[in-house]
Amino acid sequence: GTRIRPDGKHADVVVRVVEGSKFLLGAITFSGRPIFERKQLIDALALKPAAVFTPAAVDEMQRDLQGFYRSKGYFSAVVTEHADRTQAVGGRVPVTFDCQPGVQFRVGRIEPRGMDRLSPQFMVKRFQSLSGKVYDPAAIETRYRELIKTGLFRGLHVRPTPSGPDTLKLDVEVEEAKTKEIGFDIGYGSYDG
């Protein structure tokens, strides 16, 4: 309840907390079209032994599983979760992940934008080895980091965008760094005091 203090300017709010049951993660099942072996999917969830059930933990597992599908080229994969505490057995909440991978995407065109001094072909050549291959976010991240380390860019964004039923184009938005100049002089002098 709430108690107003005698000065009328302050109040005490009393909240009664009743500790409920502790729930753990129960059986994990995969429905839909999982396409990968159960062990691979369980590994992708990065479960901890005797993991405590919370809606936030299940949401994180869903994001991890969706990321796993994307890392294998399934850019449009959709993973949804279902977990209901009322279905708990022995304090363990069963969790089901519905996996809809969609099609496996490949990298198609590389489309650079925002280049002033550098030729668009410069960027195309840097990503060309990924073209025609299964979409792999880690390979794109590696290429991105290599380019940032050159110091040629103030900003660099790589966005995969569907450009066909199973093809992604890489939109590469570039903000070039200011030109740096290095100079030196060679000379000889003498001083007579």
C-alpha cells in the first residue's frame, strides 16, 4: 500500500514481493524446416547447463538461431519461438523454435556509391571474390575490416539487399577520408658567425 507522511510532501510505497517458482529451460524442439542437424542447431543456441528460463533468454536464443541461419547463406530466414510457463513439467519449460530458412542466397553485384577520388572499380575489385558465392556475413565483415584499416575511408557501410529470388547485391556506401600529404625537403646550409 501507500502511506502519506505527516508532512504531506512524501509518501512511502510498500511493494510486497512474493517469490515464485524458479523455472529452467526444458526440452528444446525444432519445427518447420530446420534443414540442419539437431546438434548444429543446439550448438547455435549456445546453451548453458541448467539454464534458467526467462523470456529474454528465449529471445536471445531465437536471435542466435536466426543469426546461425544467416551465417549459412539463409539471409531471409525466419525463426520464431514458442515457450509457455503453463506448459512446464517439473519446473522445466519446453521451448519450440519454428525454423523457416527460405532459400540460400548468393552474392551478386557489388554497387559502390559515394566515391569521389577512388574509382568505383576499386571497391568492386575488393569484394569481387565474394561474388557468386554463398552469402557469408563473416567474409563480408573481414573484407570491411581490411578496407577500414587502409585509412582511405571515414565511413564505410556494406548493406546486403535482395536483388533476385536467391541473390543479394552488396550496396557499398563510401565516405572517403581526406587526402593526406607527406613531404620532405633535402638541403644543405652553412652558417658563418
